[in-house]
Amino acid sequence: MGPLTLSDDAKTSSAARSDLPNRRMQNLHLETRKAFASVSMGEEKPFDFFRILFEGVIAGGTAGVVVETALYPIDTIKTRLQAVRGGGKIDLKGLYSGLAGNIAGVLPASALFVGVYEPTKQKLLKMFPENLSAVAHLTAGAIGGLAASLIRVPTEVVKQRMQTGQFASAPDAVRLIVAKEGLKGLYAGYGSFLLRDLPFDAIQFCIYEQLRIDYKAAACRDLNDPENAVIGAFAGALTGAITTPLDVIKTRLMVQGSANQYKGIMDCVQTIVREEGPPALLKGIGPRVLWIGIGGSIFFGVLERTKRMLAQRRPSHSQQPKQD
């Protein structure tokens, strides 16, 4: 029986050696999948909703205020280009008109957006399979945008009417809009705003998150601030170009006031195309792409840095791996 046992062991050893390359390939494939999963979803850990909400609110509010302050003049020029009809000229005075009032709205809106987006994204990433992470990012972006629209729309209405010279201050703008048009005047163009911003938020954050996932998987490390900024700039510029026609429609509906030149979204599109031609739907695309590209760079750079700083300040007993 001794020789038989040796023969069996030899066969087993030979089979193990012949199967070694296959096992190595399987292990490599498994490690690759684990590495990718750790980039997109982070390591498995308890879902701390309130911590994620709090950190998202702080990071989002900080990033939103920094971007708005730095790039407000470009946004003003873009708004005036879109609002002017035909071949009219724009006024380059008062490019910071309405900044203070706008920041008062941007701060809570940005905080609310990221505060909703972050926990929603992380919850969906745990629910969706890995190959559908893009759907999770799209959905979370749209939900965050819908929540923030309750603050964003009145802020945008007041800001754009001040940018076009209709009012001298934000309090006057709010008071007179409500007096002449009622509370619904502060939500003028709400449908067109959602038509623009929900796709914008979903697409921009999806592009940003997916590019970061791919980059981190290729580099096998966390990204630094310049890399986050470059990815944010690309995501913002591309999304800004795609959604420019929606932005033109939104601007026209918001600044028309009680004149009611347009009866709705479709009437606005048809009137613009009929009176000014299809290219009018791309008015302001240059400043918009520049503004959102630079804004994306600043926003995502500040956002990731603030999130990282907040994570480092967590109590040592509850420190957990970072999660995208």
C-alpha cells in the first residue's frame, strides 16, 4: 500500500503544480475585483447616516460659497448674454450685483444638496451591484438636486433679476416680486429649472464619480487635490456644454417677470427658435462652460479636501476607512 500512497501523492502534487497558473490567475482576478469594489463602495462598515449627512452639509456649503464668490462675474455675464434678445449689447457694469443675497441662498442650497447626495449615494452603492454604480450616482445626483431646488430656485430668480438690473438689492427683489407676482413669482421657471438642473446634477456627479473610480483603480491609490480638481473641471465643462439649451430656456422664463412673454417651456423654445434662430439656444455657452469648468475644479477640489479634513477629525475610536 506504501507505493500506492506515494503514487497518489505524486499525482496530487503534479496536479496542484499544473493547476497553479490557473489559481494564480483566479486570485489575481479576485484581487482586482476587490480593489475595484473598495474604490467604488469602500470597505463594509455600518451606515452612519447622521455623520455622513453632517459632513456632507459642511463640505457642500463650504464648496458652494467658495465657487460662487470666485466665479460670480462670469455667471453674471452669462446671464446677461442669455437674457438679451436679438442682437442687443450687454452691460459689463455691476458684475457682482446680487452676490451677497445669492450667497445667502447658495450656502444652504449647496449644503442641502451634498448633505442629501452623500448618504443617498452610499446607501445606493450598497444596494446596487458593482457594475451599476453609475446608476447609483445618477440617482443620488437627481435626488440631491430635487431637494436643493426648494432653495435654489428662489435664489436663482432673485440673483438673475438683479444681474439683469431689475432690482438694486436682494431684500427689495424678494419684496417686490412677492408683491407683484405672489409667492409663485419666486418659483418662476421652476419646471425649466428642474429640466436643466436634475439632468445637470445627475450627469456631472456621475461623470465625476466614475472618472475617479477608474482613475483610482488604475493608480491603485487615493487621488490628490490637483487630480480631483482636473476631473471636476472636465465633468463640469462637459455637462455645462450639454445642458446649455436648457439653461437658456430657464433664464428666459425666470427673468421675464410679470410680462409673461412665454407661456411655458415649449412656447419659450418655439419663440426663441422662430425669432432668433436655433443658435440662440446656445447663447452664453462660452462663459457657461468656462464658469462651470472652473467651478467644477474648485467645487470638487474644496469638497474632497473638506471631506478629508472632517474625516481626520473624527474621534479615534470611530475612525473608519474613507468611502467615496
